[in-house]
Amino acid sequence: MIDELDLAFDEQAERGKPRHRRGFNGGGGGKSGGKTAIAFLMAFVLLGVLGVGGYLGYEKVKGFFTAADYDGAGGEAVQVSIAENASLTDIGNTLVDSDVVKSTAAFVDAADANPKGKNIQSGTYNLKKQMAAEEAVTMLLDPKSRVVNGVTIKEGLTTVEIYALLSAKTRIPVKDFEAAAKNPIDLGVPDFFFNRRDGKKASGTIEGFLFPDTYEFPPKATAADILRTMVTKFLDATADIDFTKTVEGSLSVSPYEALIVASLAQAESGTAADLPKVARVAYNRAYKKKMPLQFDVTTNYWLKLQNKDAKHSGKMTDAELQDPKNPYTTELKVGLPLGPIDNPGKAALQAAAKPATGDWLFFVAIDKSGNSAFAVTNAEHDANIQKACRNGIPLC
């Protein structure tokens, strides 16, 4: 198909212990108030017909319709994880399974009775077994009960950098993350994502699929669990912007190639506003002009993979820029590199899916705020470099 921007390459049932009663499995909350009302109605009938002597019958009816509940603040400590987007009934079922509350109905009633009862968040909580439902609701609303194990992954970090952050936060060894990432498909990456239309081989690594976000992982999560959660976030983010459909339809590239471009734009752009323009430069050089990209960030990626420090473009040596051992080089090879060089955020993914319109082939950061100037010809680019030097950028 033709690139509208002139790309186109020139072309629940009952569970738990018998003593537990969940009560019901309705949607986000549900109430047992109707049963209580029936109980009182029957009580009035009994009292009217049988008089005071029928009071015992009322007590039996009331007991039948009252949700089973524990008394008191509970005993043995227990950690319980509440799933994301769980309804009150879902939460109640989880608590019943962990013997925190006696019945789902009692928990839902207690949550409904609390003005903040519907504000219970997902996450892991320190609770107690055999608590009164009202006490359980109170603890779930107390921030001190929540086990916080959060870590923020910024846009543009490499997997090597992400593993180090995750390890420091979770105490899971880096080698465990490396082992878990050996087969990205096992972590949820669809196999079609490793297809390319440009005739090149895909790197096949997890790089690019660990979506930047703030995460709270359960205390007992494994390295595989954590990486799988991040891949799921990536898939959700790309689905939100119709990433796959857009790049295949309007750009005639594979999603993997567009992901590579997103990672390049993420690394090269000093501002969010420049992301779509940098993406366009990558497409123009790789497909329209079929020339080396000459993106210095691919050299920095290779340096990082060798546990070396990244460098500013103006301080890279020719030997580093033209290292023949670098499988990600964009100095010596035409077109896109072997694979993504970092893990791009949503804005970079959007930029790669819908790049700006323009014939630019060059760009350079021209100030210390990260703004870039874009050019079509070498002469224009040289003028922009001189401007950058005058602004204190070490390129001259």
C-alpha cells in the first residue's frame, strides 16, 4: 500500500473450605440487602401469626439470611494480592480463599456500607486470617497495609539497564532476568513481531518489548512474571494506538521495523516534539534513499552491550563508529539495524506509526534543551551543525 506521507519505499462457582460461604457471584458489588428485607418481612408475618411464641422461628429465618462473618480483628498474618480491575465480589472471593473473611456476601456488604469501600486498589496487602468483614475493608483502605514494591522504568532504557533496576528493587539476580528473557515468545511477545519486510534478520531479543511504566510487582513474583507483565503492558499500549494495523497499512513496513524506528527516535530525540520528525528521517534514509542511517545511538547501544559507557556523538572515535563487530551498526550498513536499541514509550511508538511529513535526511541537536534542526541537504545540515557549535554543543 502507499504511504500517505510519501514513504512507500517508492512503492465463579463456589470455592474455598466447606465452612466458608461466598454467598453469590454477582458483578461489581451486589448486595444482600434484599435477603435481609425478606427476613424481616417474614419475621413480621411470623410474629403476627404466632405471636411472641413465634420469635424462635424468626431467629432461625434471620440466621438463614444473614451473611456468614467472623468476629474481631483476626489472627494469623497473611499476604493477599488483589488483581487489577477486580470487582468487590472478586475481592471477596479472593479473601475467602485466603480465609481472611468468612463469606463474600459479608465482605461486599461491609464494603458497600463504607463510604470509601469502592476505592480499594489492586496490589498486595498485609491482612489477617479470620477477620470481621468490616475490619478487612478498613485494612484494605489503609495505605500502611499495602505492600509497595514499585519501580519506575523510564522511556529509552535498554534491557541491560532495566534488569539492573529490577534486580535492585526486587532482589532477584540479573542473571534470572537474562535467563527468563531468552525466549520472548514465552513471555507473550507474538511471533509475528519478529517478521521483517526489508529482507533482514530480526534480533529476536526482548529489547523493545519491555514497556516503560511504573510497576508494582507482587512480593513473590519471579523474573519471568515481571517481564511478562511488562510485555503485556507493551501489547496493551500498541493496541491502544492501533500500532500494528497502522504501520502495516499506511507505511508498508512490519511492526518490528516500526518498533526499531520507535527505539531510534526515542534515543535520538531530545524533545517529544521531535519524535515524529526523527522517525521520518529514519524511514527516508532506510527506505526512500536506501542509505546508511548514521545514527550514533546505535554505536552507543553496542558500547552498552559491552558494559562500556555511552558517549556524546562529538566524542565518538571513528573506530567506535565503524566497528565491524557491531551487529547494530548504522554507519557501515544500509537500512535499519538488527533490532530495537532500547524500550520506547508510547509517544515514540506513535511517532513511528505516524511520522511527520517531510523529505529530511539529516538532523542535529542545536541547543542544550535538546531541540533539533532538520535538513534535506548536506549544506543545510552543515549550517545547522555550526549553529549547534555556537550554542555550546561539542560538535566542532
